[in-house]
Amino acid sequence: MLVANRLTSPAPLVRVRDWARTWAVEEVFGITPDVINDGRMAGYGEADWKAKLADHVIGGAVTPMYFTTAGGVSLAFGDSIQRGVDTWAWEWGTR
């Protein structure tokens, strides 16, 4: 449904219920406009913003981390830390 909204009305996702009535969402998707929740969509946007912030700011700093052993072998560990940042960002974003 969100893809349909972006294709038919490329504007910020506000007043989605009005859009759903105008663009016959009930007839096409079987979803009545009353069950569409603008507050929930705003929550998705906030969670997405938090995840992007954590991924780019924190994750971007730790991904290239590595250390070189006494034998001259480089071991990357930043990508492993990045997985932890991703998990934390998901948890943080869904609260």
C-alpha cells in the first residue's frame, strides 16, 4: 500500500486516510481507510531514521577497524562489530 501511495501521490505520508479514500484503496487492496493509522506510519519513519543514524554514524566508524598480528596478518573485526550495531539499532528503533 505504501508503494501505491508513493506512485500515485509523491508527497510526504500525511493524511493517508484521505489519500486512501481518494485513490480507492478499499476497492483495490481491500483495506478500509479507517484502519490506516497515520501515527503508526510516523512511528515507522522514526524507527527508520534511528536505524539509519546508527548505521551510518556508528557503523561507518567501526566497519573499517582491523588489527595486524605480530606475523603481519591483518584481521578485520569492525564488520563483526557492525552486526552488533545493526542489531542494537533495530532494537532501539522499534522501542
